[in-house]
Amino acid sequence: MSVFRDDFLWGGACAANQFEGGWDLDGKGPSVPDMCTNGSHTTPKWVTTAIRPDKFYPSHQAIDFYHHYEEDIALFAEMGFKVFRTSINWTRIFPTGEETVPNEKGLEFYDKVFDCCKRHGIEPLVTISHYELPYALVEKYNGWADRRLVDFYMNYCKAIFERYKDKVKYWLTFNEINCGTMPLGALLGLGTVQGYEGPVNQVPDDPQVRFQALHHQFIASALAVAYAHEHYPQFKMGNMDCFITTYPYTCDPADILANQKAMRVTNWYCSDVQVRGEYPSYAKRLWDEMGITIRMEPGDAEILKKGTVDFYTFSYYMSNCITTHKDAAQVDGNIATGFKNPYLKASDWGWQIDPQGLRYSLNEIYDRYRIPVMVVENGLGAKDTLEADGTVHDSYRIDYLRSHIEQMAEAVKDGVDLMGYTPWGCIDLVSASTGEMAKRYGFIYVKKYDDGTGDYSRLRKDSFYWYKKVIATNGEDLA
């Protein structure tokens, strides 16, 4: 008998800016990802202030879900998906973010997507803002550094809530909101890159601007949650964090304290606000040490307290080590880097593979908050080989996912209220960190390549059939 509940939400996850394409069709405006070029594991992608004819912008076409959504959703249904986590491209609804009337063509597209999901018995899980801030708001306001973005975001939320009130039940306010605690978040989540052109790993960093912008996102999220609870009681509203599990590198007490601080800043700071409704006890010391002053308006504390989420979601790919010792070797990772754990192997991109870290993370999260939890991103980015007969033998991906699902089952036995699992990039898409197609995550191979070539045809990988069996047995048969 499966340890997962009978209504467990098995599925997959994608982001509009990474798989949709159609970047300038039917009234859509440019978003931050539309201004980002391609890159690789060794060469960073760039953000440009205008579209350069000598640059390739992978989000412009991506895998063209915009014209393939019916085929793709049918493939998800063939695997047995109960839920599909996707996002709405803000600039498809409000091209500059400042309009008062939404773009009807954009609204109609998501009507078709959600209707198609429903026909196949798939529940949409929608991220309202997934790294796709309107670039016009960067140019005019320096993104979330300006509090006026709260009103633009609420205008956007009200439009999509009303339009899709009978089609979408589960909503996430911001993707990986805690990326704002890290320098790369200035580009990815906050859009505080006004006037900057250059490599994404060299974006100028101002912690004061970054943490103030993050405060504005907290207010926007809380207002959206409170508004939804008042007007659409059928909605379930969640947060979404990039959970970067870290361990002390040694048993040196200095490493223990350094790791505790890292976990607080990276993993708990944002969710403490969104789940508990107030800044955590350690926030003031953090601000003081960083030279930060958070400007709050009257009523902000009440807004945060009223707008707490119903369930907690997060991405989990890997773990890192934290140390005060200078002789440890560093490794790459999702958004943040850390120190190499000698007990772990790594992916092609240097991300350390740690299934037990997922069980540990689930236990820590649930013990802290005691609300339902969902793993909404998890997966292995790898270089897949397309065989002459159209097959992809990705046993390495199956091994990765199997080991993580096994640890999810252990966490359920530990007492965690786990509601679902949506592995990342269930169909191949553009990598957010490097802007490349070569870093593939999906159960479905898409013939689209880093030079822009490809016929967009879809092929089932070995992992497609394996995951179909996992879903059919509610996680019992992982062989």
C-alpha cells in the first residue's frame, strides 16, 4: 500500500518564460527573460537593454508551447498527471505592466491552456509571477525597488483571479521569492537592473535596494493572498521558495553557527514572513549587519499578518556545505554556490545530488510551519543523447527521481503532510540559469537546440514511461 495519500498530486512543472515562446505575439510585451541571451555552463548569459540583432534570445521561441500546448498537455495526460504547475506571462496580460485593461488575446490563451488541462483531468497549479517581470517596469521604476509595483501586481492578480476563478484553484504568488536574498535575485526575481547591460553574474548588487524590493514583494504577496481569501474562498494560496539545504562542513561550532545563519537568511527569512505573517526574530540583526534599513509604511505589519499562505511549496535540487574554513572546495548550484560535500556525487553541471537532503528539508519545513507541503521543482539537468531510432535512454534521470521519491516517502512516514510532487521541466525547456537547451530535465525530448535550430518535435524518453508507472501506482512501483 502506498504511503502517499490517495489524492496525492503527481505532475510536472514548467515556467511560461522558459517554454512558451511567442514572445511578441498577440500583444505580448517584453519581459526580463526576453532581454536575456543564451549562455552555457562556462559562459554566462547576458541581459541587454534592447534586442540586439547579433544576439540569440532563447525565450523568444523556447519550445513553442504557445502553439504546441494541446499536444504537450495530451502527453502530460498520457503520463497520468494529476496537476500541472505552470505560470502566466505577466506581459501577455499587461504588456508594460501599467495598463488598466488586460490584453484579451493573452487572457484567451490561458483560457485555452486551462480548459485543455481540465479536459484531461489535470488540475492547474499557477505561479502568478515566475521570473517574468515586464521589462518596461525595470526601465521606468527599477523593478520592485519601487513600491508602486505593488499596485501593478495587484491589478494583474485581480484580472487573472476573476478570469480564471472557475478554472484554477491552486496559486503561488512568486516563484522562488527567496532568490531576492541573493545577488542574482536582482535580475531573476526583483528586476532591479535598470540600465544594466552585461553578464548576469556581474549584475551590480546593492543589498539595501534588494531587501527593500523584497519587502515590496512580501506586501504584494500578502495583499494578493488576503484578496483571494476574501473574494475567492475556493482558492488555495501558496508561497514558493528555492530551498537550498546546507550542512555544517565540520563540527567546529563556528561552522554550526555559520550554517544556522545561512539557513535562516536563505531558506527561512522569506517563508517566515509569508507563513507566519511577520519578520523573524533574527531579521533586525541581519539588517544591522548588512547596513540595511527596511522602509515600512503604516499598516504593513497588519498586511503581512493578514496575508499568510495556505500551503508551502519549494524547489529542491541539491545541498551545499557551509564553513568558516578557507581551504574547502566550492561547487556550483541552483542560484547559490557552496562548499563541496565529500559524501555526494554531482550532476553534469556540478550540482551535488543529495536525495536524503530532501527528506531532511521536508521534515524541517513541516516541523517549522505545520501546513501542507508540496515539492514543486525537483529534477536532474543533464546532456541527453537522442538515438537514431528516436529514443532517449535517460536511466540517470530515473535514478535521480527514484531516489528522491523514496526519500519523500520516508518523510511522509516521518509525519510530513505532503500534498504533491511536480518534477521540474517535465518537458525540455530553456534553462533559467544558463539560457541553454542542452541542460535537459524533461520526460519529453524536444528537438530544439542551442543554436536555435530544431523542428520542435516531441519524443518520449525512457523516463516518460517510468514516471507513468510511478503515477499509476501512486508511488509504489519505482523500479
